[in-house]
Amino acid sequence: QVQLVQSGAEVKKPGASVTVSCKASGYTFTSYDINWVRQATGQGPEWMGWMNPNSGNTGYPQKFQGRVTMTRNTSISTAYLELSSLRSEDTAVYYCARSSYGDYQKLDYWAQGTLVTVSS
Amino acid sequence: QSALTQPASVSGSPGQSITISCTGTSSDVGGYNYVSWYQQHPGKAPKLMIYEVSDRPSGVSNRFSGSKSGNTASLTISGLQAEDEADYYCSSYTGGSTLVVFGGGTKLTVL
């Protein structure tokens, strides 16, 4: 069965960087895009971008360009999200989610989420 | 502030039907047939319920249906059950660099 499992909660200081991992199993990792979505408490989700694990190609909304980096290690079927220059507004639960190539609005499997807290 | 507008809450009794609206613009909901709906229970990840306006993924009950008219999409849940109580979010393709926008969510209460 398709499963996405993320790394554990993180607490970071403003200005620091955080990396969240997302390990895929139950399907061919390189055959689907990985998307990252974050959700602050009580808010709607916010899409942060996509990565094609086969090519390594990525796409980020302008809001996140320069601060977000999405990478992968295909040998262990794991995707990574790095967010830099953290500020308090980045406190949220971060999710990875699978989609067919280019089908970013159809996120069919989600991981359990990782809480990232940014606090001094 | 979310790009798509949803009512904050809706409620219904078991067995009834409810509809949740999702209003965008011609640049997102109105411009593409790429509207999705997600269900989220407290402390859980969202679950895809509807995609491409009205299609259901395998395993999702046919009590869930979607539609769209102009810049407004709708999710209808018929035969309400207690387990349907959750938050519901719409999303839409929007082009540009943003590509995907979400609504602020609607809390469904089953009375």
C-alpha cells in the first residue's frame, strides 16, 4: 500500500533552516511528483511547490522562491524539503503529498505531517 | 487570507444533505476544471475526496459529489453520517507560479 512517512517535529530559532524528510513506499518513487503543503493552526493549507523525483525538476510559488529547496535521494525513495531564513510565520504542520506528474491539484496520498515550530 | 472563499461552518442532521461552496475567480475556479476537495479530521492529514470538479477517487463514498458553476464550486454530501464531521477544504489550479490555491476551510458539524 502507498505510504508516505515524514520525519519528526522540529523546533527552530528565527533565521535558522529546517529540513523535513518524506520517505515513500508501496509505489515507484520516481513515477509520481512529490508536493509540499503546509498548514498553520486553524488555517487552510498552503501549497509550497512540487518536485519530480525522476528528473529532480522543481517548481515553487514566487512567495517561496529563494527560501525553499526540494531535493530527493532516489536510492532510499526519500524527498526533502528545506526552508531557510525561518520566521515565526513559518510555524505550521508541513506535509508531503503525492500527485501524478503535473497534476498538482490532485494530491492523492499524504504523509502524517511534521510540526515545525519557530520560536526564539 | 486564503485565495478561495468558503463558509466557516455548516451543519446538518444525520441522513440530511449539505452543500459547501467554494468561491474563486476566473483565474482559478472559473478558469479550469481542476477543483479538488479534501476532508480533514482533527490531527490528521487531508484526504482527497473529489478531483477535477466531480470525480471521486477509488474508495470514496458516492455520497460525496462535486460540481461547479462559474467561479463557484460546490461539494455536496448526502445521507450525512457522524463520521463526515470534519473540516473540508477546496483547492483549484490557478496557473502562474502559484499553481495551486486552497480555501480557508469549512467545519462540518453533524448534529
